[in-house]
Amino acid sequence: MIKKNQIENYEETSGIDTSTYAGKAIKAVKSKSRGIIGDDLLIFTLLDFMTFMMLNNKFASKGIFITSENREEKYIEMIESGEEDLINSLEEYINLLDKIKLLEEKKKEVDEIIFKLQCLKDYNEEEQVNEIIKDYLRR
């Protein structure tokens, strides 16, 4: 029989009961990720984001729309234009895009770990949980 305080104290993280070994592991991974990703987010400021958006708008106003499919072609076009201001803006854009990609990669890594934990048949199987999280938590 389930006791009332068991229901009141029930907590989930990413759909897993935090009283299970996997639930505790997810909490540890999320805590670690806040430290890892948080440092990068402190470096990547709101000003960086606004600058990135303004550069995107600047390019769009010149008829330049950079996508993942045409990125290389558009970069070459911009460099070959010889417009120094445009080339400087492109360099700043690429530097900011690199910062964004780094954040995306780190977030994706955490999401993959959590997904693997969610796929476990037994959330209390310590050996399987440890195998999934060990490298990440050892950073």
C-alpha cells in the first residue's frame, strides 16, 4: 500500500523517479552540466546573441541568407565581394556561430546521456547507470 507521504514526496526528473539510482544519476548529470555549460553561457552573453542576430539582419538586408546548406558558398561570396566591412562582419559572425555550436554540442551530450538512462529497463541497475554516466561525471 502506498503511504500518503510517499505520494507527497514523489519527485521526477526527465520522467524518472528521483528515488531510483537512474533518477539520482540524472540529477547528478544535470548538476554537472550546469557547471560545464554554465561557464560557456556566462561567456556567451546576451550581447553576443544580439550581435549575432544583428549580423544576420545585416546580411539579410544585403540579400545574403546563410543556411547550413549554402554556408560555404555564401562565405566565399562575401569574401570575394572585397567589402571590408562585410568581411569583418562575417568574421565576427563565424566566431559567434562557433560559440553557439559549442553550446549545442554540450547540450546534446547531456540529452544523449539522459536518453540512455531513460531507456534502461531497470532504473536501479547501478552497473548500467554507472557505465552511462561515468565519463561525463569524471570531468
